[in-house]
Amino acid sequence: MLAATASSAADEKLRARAIFQLAALGKEGQATVATHLRDVLPQLRVAAVRALALHGGLTVALMKPLVEDKSPQVRREVLVALRSVPADAAVQELIVDLALQYDGYDRFYLEASLLAMTGKDDVRAAVVEKIRGRSDRTAAGWLWALRPDDAFTQFSQVAADVDAPLADRIVAAQSLALFDQPQASEVLLTLIDDSSPHQLAQPAISGLASNIEGRWKSLANGTDLLAKLRPWINEPATRADALRLAKALGTRSLTQWRLSPVYAAPQAEGFDKLFPPEEASSGESLERNEDWITAKVGPMASSIWQRSDGRIPMPWLTPSR
């Protein structure tokens, strides 16, 4: 009955519950659960891994094919299960193979890999050796997690190296935003000069904006940072992050940047293609609406609502009699 439910029930949650029930029935039930490690649905493969690990039926032989699983959720679940498995040679190889499939973005996958490496220094050393000499996003993430001091030095050098590939410099700039050291902000400041390509300036500005109100708060006292931002306000790719950083600085009104300049969008699709950006308002209209931040009450609203003492009545707060 449970085997049939786990295989063919219409409700996926019911199938998952049946898988957990089967895993608790001993070797025969766990053998049935092992067949669901090849299920079409990744969430049921995750359930099978979790159920077998819970009841001690998840062996290295069963986990090894899952290294090639297309779903990162399944591979992540295998890594979590490996944290309590003794680190013999086969287990070490398994963890390294899974860890190197980290894509540089999925923080959950990175943390699951670190869990699997708990108490396994040889595995950590093996991963570091595998990424040696690489500058891609996967290697950057692992270097930051396992060798932060070395990572800071490498990222600083690559980000500042004008001869390095642009893709590597972008990864280095994004990675520097993860560090607490104020020296990381100094490197990012050099990347927002006029001579920097906007692809490199964008992660630098984004990293500064994300940290200036926290661990890099001392940057807000600088006098030249706002001046450096001005060219990037007019660049569509960097405008949002530049405005966010300027707002965090709080040193100058954003009135002059309240309108976005018109720019060509040759690759526009959908709504942007049907309705291209309108032209900016004229200077005359800007003068008429110079004080655009302060809300004003119109004359009719004032005559209707405002009392003689200058207060605005709120009848919904007046107790009924």
C-alpha cells in the first residue's frame, strides 16, 4: 500500500509522506525508497535522500550517482547528509566533486558544502588545491569561504589590474563587497573613476551602497565620493545603484536627479518596445515644480478641511457620542 502510494499518488506531498514511512520500515522499505532517488520530480528525490539519511539507509554507493543530478537541491541535500559520515577516501572524493559544482551564486549550496566539510580538513585542502589559479565565480566563492585572507589579497589585485580579463575583475569587485575590512572599500573606490567601464563600476557602486550604512560607515565622511558618482548617475546601467549610494551619503539633495534622461533602448521588448520612454519635461516645467518634495494642500482642500486653529480634523478618531 505504501509503495503504491509513494509511486503513483496524485498528491506529491502524500507521496513524500509515504516515502518517509517506507524508510522507517527497515531494509525492505529502504530498498523501495532508494528507487525514488531516480524519481522524475526533484522534490521527491530530495525526500528520498532525507528519509534514507534519517534512518541510516543512505550509503555512499547510493549517493555517488547523485553527484550528476541536475537539481542543485538534490545535490545540496546529499551534502547535508554527508556532514555526519566518516571521511574515508570515497566520502572525501564525493564531497569535493559536489562542492565544486557550486555556481558562485547559491549561498545555500555553499553553506551545505561547508557543513559537509565539518571536521574534514583534508577535504577543505583538496577544494583549495582544485581552485588554485582560477579566477571564476566558483573559485572566488570558495576562496572567500576557506581562505579569506588569501582571497582578499587576490581579489584586490585582480580588481585593480587593468590588464586582467574584465569578467575576472567584475567577480573580484563583487567579492570584495563581502569583506568587513575598510580596505576593500578603498579598492572599490578606485573602480568608479571615469576611466572604468560601466560593467566594472556597477558592482563597485553596488558594493559601496550595500555597506556604507554599516561596516563601511566611515566612507560617508569622504568629500570626493559624491563627485565620483555624478558621471554614473547618467549611465542607465549604474543609475539605480548610484542614486542608492548618494542617498546613503546624505550630503546633497537628489533634486537634480529626479528625472532620468532619455536613452536609446535598441533591445527593448514587450512593454518598453510598445511604449518607449517619453521625453524629459522642459526646463520651464521644472521651474514651476521646483519644490517637488514638499506636499501641499490645495486651496479647496484647505477651505473644506482646515479648521480656524490650523489643525486638520480627523473625524474617524473622534469618539462617538
